[in-house]
Amino acid sequence: MCIARVVSRIEARAAHGFRCVLDGRTNLYFPKLGGMSLDTKERQKYFGLRSQRACGFCRLRNGRSAARVGRRQDQQLLNLLLGWARSDADGPGSGSRKSQRAKARAKLLRHGWDYKKPCLLMDYARACLVHIPQYGPVPYAGLIHFERLHVFFINYCDYAMNSLAKLVTEEKFFCFVRSMVSACHQFRDPVTGVTHPRLGSVLKMTHLTAERRVKAIFYWAHILGTKAEIICERCRSHAQVLVSTLQLLLIASRGRRAYTEKELDVVFTDVGKEFFKSLEAIAEYHEERRLTTGRQAHERNPSRVQAPVPFKRLKRYELVPVFVYCLACVNPY
């Protein structure tokens, strides 16, 4: 109801506008709804998505890789299927209506929607929505977009730092990481020039804000250097690619400079794939270590320690990894 009240106030002035005096001049303004800052869980509930991983732009079906671009969602088809899925199938000729309703519900589920929780945005917003013809009828006028705070600044940084921290195992390397963190220069605000507080550690992410997570990624670039000798040889190149590609994603999503459409496609599609490929390679190394350690413990004491169970994907997937977000749809522009 809170969102409905705010949207209804915007909608009330979107068609005919309102007059406002700025700098001594009276102008007519037409408010538009260009974005909705919802957390991942609230976004799923509000827009009626099947799960947190479901995408409101592409049909991310079961068994499809998140790095593979799927067919785009269609607002008109979504409205039609939701109408069939929530229709009353009782009365004469109910057999065919029940079949139609069942097929609509199954199709909505495949496309990533939950018919039991339909979004009511279109009941309150019409004139205030912004439609871009070149992208077609995007569901809910693109307001279903992922927001960059939780996608890039928190989740992507968590993925990378968790993987990198587990690669540092020897005590001497812990000391080296701490010394490199202390030796790094403090970051400055590009506008005001004010220095940011220095990070105490990059191996523990307890109580780290989104801004500190972003800074930690740039600290990792200095820690790894050109040789990345603090981690095993097998993962050195993957760790360097992981940090460098994530740096580029973070810089592009900060909005500090303008990018062309071609540049954004390269950054968020090609570079994004390389980021997840490196992350997957490191995750594979950690999984092999876990299985090796578990087997050794099981062989030493089979009566008390169970044999490790290998990780198994729930559905068929490509070799490229599947994480929470669809790479084709996280471009914040």
C-alpha cells in the first residue's frame, strides 16, 4: 500500500502536469516513474516473480545458463496469461477453461512468474510509465530492473572476496595481505577530495558496507599484483581475471562517466562472462579440495566421519556458471 500511495500521487499529475516556479520562471512539469529501488527479496514479492533468480526481462527457464540470452518477456502476453491463470473455471464448459488455466499457470511458471502474487502496479500507473519503443513492451515498463547496490556492490563483491579469501591458506601469506592493506594509499572522493577511511582487512567481510566492499576489490588488485604468488599456481590467472573484470564492472556501474551502447554491451556481456568463468574455475578448485579433505577424514575414521557428497547441479546447465542474476539483464543503464 505504501508503493501504491506514492505511485498514485505521481500518476495523478503525469497526464496534465503541474506548474512549478524555479528561478523566477513558471514551468509545466510532467512527472514520470523511471525506477523503483526495491531489494532483491522485496522485488521478487512485489512484481510476482517465481524466485529471486527469475528475470523480468528474459525468460530464464530451468536448465538455462544465466550467461545465455533468452527470449524477452512480453507485457501483453504476461497480462493475457495472468488473466487466464486467475480465471474462474466453474460452470458450463469448465473442462476447456480448466485446461486453459492449467496451461497458463504452467507457462507462467516456466517464464519465471508466480500467478498467485500478481503485481498491481498497472492498476495505479499508466501515464507516468516510460516506454522505450526500441525495446518493445517490457513488463512493467522496465521498473523490474535489478538495482546495482545489491547486485554489483554487495553480491558480486561477496562472490569474489569469499573465493579469494579461501585461497589464502598459509600464515605467512596472511601477514603479507595485512601488510599490503596497510601499505595501500587511502582512496579520495573524486569530487570533494576527502579521504576515505582505510580498510582494516580484506579477508573478513564482517560488517562491511557496500562501499567498503567495492574498495576491498581494488585493494585485492594491489595484493595480487602481477604474479599473485600468495595463492596456488592453478588459480593465479583466474584470481587476477576475477578482480580485473569485477573492477571494470564496478567502474561502469558507478555512473561516473558516459558509455556508448556498444561499450556497455562489451562490459556487461563479454566482461561479465569472463568474471563468472573465473569465479566458476575457482569454485571448482575449492570443491576438489573439499572432497579431498573429506575423503581423507573418512578414510582415517570411517565410523564417525561420513564420506563427502559431491556437489550436483539441480538441473542441466552449460559449462558457464549459473548465479543469481541473468547477465543479460543487470546492465544498470
